[in-house]
Amino acid sequence: MNWPLFFLDLALRGLVISGAAAFAVWKLRGRMRTVAAAFGLLALLALPLGLFLPRWEVTMPRAATAVDSVAAFTVSWKLPVTVWAAGFLLVAGRLLPGWIRLQQWLRRSTRATNMRIMAETREAAMILDLPAVPEVRLTKWRTMPAACGFWRGTVFLPEDALEWSTEQLQMVLLHELAHLKRRDPGMATLGYLACALHWFNPFVWVLHRIWMRERETATDALVLSTGVAPKCYAMHLIDIADRFRHMTDRPMLSAAMAGPGLEQRVRSILSYVPRPPGGRKGMAVAATLTAGVLATAAATFIPRPPPPLPGSPMAKEVDLRLTADPFPGDTVN
């Protein structure tokens, strides 16, 4: 495999797809923004699978011999490929501390056996139509409620959750299980890996930042769609944020109950209006984005062949055809 050409192809296709996804996010509103941003990040993460699709062809510069030309081109790309690999390791390596901290949380927490917590968790899972009831674990230190995991998921609650009112416990569990229903913890990891793969692409970071900012608003909307009163939900959200405002120990792979932009979230909650899922505009933009991604991933660039070298048999053949008389049998008296 010609790795320099592979990375060049990856960068060009990534710019096209991320630019289209950023445009879609800019045009959409509400929950569809997070869907478009997540779609763009996942498409960028899957771009290396383009090895099995038609490749773009790039004409090599003409040199004395073909072997010397390819060797010179490959050597000139050693530095950029090394820089990309260093950037990838630097960005992807930032996931390691979060993974280590999450393992510590799993070891130092205990599985919740309180009947009230277990009953409220089952009820929240039934309301959100989750395929399985996630595990709830209690921590002895002050931590924000958080949801982690790719498949079934795990919800972490502080031990003082045993003293919460039933209504507050319901709100917190609905919020965290809504994150699991939306696959936010897993998407957070995959989106960051997409940023590591395309760390040089500014559109990727824009998509990731928008998704991280909008996922809490989208989760709040999902909770409110179950019939929760917006004012009551906003009050519990502010109470949780005030209770843990000095807390800084939280895993990177979690979806916290009260993150940055609390004021904006509260305004969005209080102005919530039930809307039907999707919509014509959202479906049209999603279909257009899907078609653009597929066309970009499968596109094959066919360059114009280079002119033949002077003195070569091909060049003599071309000169002969250009100077030949097209009507050799016609004569003028």
C-alpha cells in the first residue's frame, strides 16, 4: 500500500464529509443537530474502511525513471506521516486517563441493592423503553450522577442518593438513562477517536464541540417528552448543580447531569414545546448528507494521463498521426 497517497486521500475525503456535516448542523435546529453531528463524526471514523472502496488515482510527477519518481515522492511524505501519527497518539492518549478513572470507579463502588433505587431504575427504563435495565452503583465520595458504558450501561450515584426524595431520584435516573438510550457515553468515545484520526481537520473539532454541547439539551428534551413537568425538572437540575458545583472528580466518558451551559439548558427546558420526531426538513438534510457521504467515499478520481516523453515510441506515433494526410487518395490538379 502507498501510505502517503492513503493519508492524502483520507484527508481530502474527510474535509468534504466534515464540511457537509458542519453545513447540515448549521442548518438544523433542536435534536437533529446532535444527530447530524454524530453522523458526521461516525462517517469520519469509518473513512479508513475506504480501503475496500474504489481509490482516488493520483498521477506521479514525471521524472527520469518511474522508480526514482515513486521513491522521491515517498521520501518527501515521511515527515507529514510522522506528524500525523504523533498528533493521533497525542489526542487519542487523552482517553487513557478517563478510562483508568472509570475502572477505579467500578472497583471502588458497590452495586445498589436498595429496593427504592432498584424500583425507580426499572420504572425509568420502562418509561424510556430501554431493552435492559442498567446497573446502578453507589460511590462513597461526592460524585455527580453519571452514565457510562457502550452496551447495557452503568449509572453511578453518590451514596447520599439514598436520602433523596422520590421525585428527585426519578428525575436523575430518567436523565442518566436517557443518555444511555441515546448511546451518548459510547458516542463520546467514538467522537473523540474521530477527532484523533482527523486532528488536523478543523471541521471535525467543530462537530465534536457542537455534539458535546448539544447532547445535554437533546437529553433534556428526551426526558421532557416522557411527560415530566419542565418547571419541576429545571428546579431539580439547578439543585443538583448547586449541590455538586465544587466537585471536579468525574470520568471523561460520562454524561454528567449538570454540565457547562446550565443557564442555557434551563431556558431551553422552560421553553420546551413537544415536537414530533424528525420532520421533512430534517429527513431531507439527513438524506442529502447520507448521499454525499456515500458519493465521497466511493468517488474515484481519474486523472488525465501525462504526455509521452519526447523521443519515445508513443511520442513518434502521436506525431505521425497528427502530421498524416487524412485523405491520401485525393489530389488537386
